[in-house]
Amino acid sequence: MIPLLGLVAGVVLGLVLSPEVPAWLSPYLPIAVIAALDAVFGALRAALEGIFNDRVFVISFLSNVVVAALIVFLGNQLGVGAQLSTGVVVVLGLRIFSNVAAIRRHLLGA
């Protein structure tokens, strides 16, 4: 219940305060969101399988976001930021869909 309340509070604060993302941060935000979603769906899958560990979730969440941001930063420094960003999105997207499929199989048995 506490995570759900935190999510609702975060969404309400975001809508009320409508924060602006600095221009230098804009290439990293979408990748960080996708990396965070990967960790969240992985945690949901682990919870349904009965193997969830909050320490593993926090480490996975932070490391996913940091590594994805570093890959995009490195790509920007090398002049191939769009290509590396696409690669990160594809890899994390595949992991998200894999986790969602496992969640669906667990919940629906199909």
C-alpha cells in the first residue's frame, strides 16, 4: 500500500509543480525511464514468483539507470548518441516485454 501511495503522491506532485527538464538532461531522461521500468517489471515478476528481494531491486534500479545513462553519455561523446540510445531502448524493451510475458503467464496461466 505504501508504494502505491508514493506513486500517487509523485504523480500528483509532478502534475501540480510541472517541473521542467534542463536541456542538457533531456537525452538521458527517456533512457533512464525505460531502465527504471525494466527494473520495476523485473521486481513485479520476482514478487509474483516469490523471490523478490528489496535490496536486489534497489541495486538493479540504480545500476540500470546509471549504466543506461553512461551508455548514452558515451554515445554523445563519440557522436553516435542516437545509435547507442536506440540500442539501449531495444535491449531494455526486450527485457520489459519478456518480464511482462512472464507476468502474464503467471497471472493468466497462458
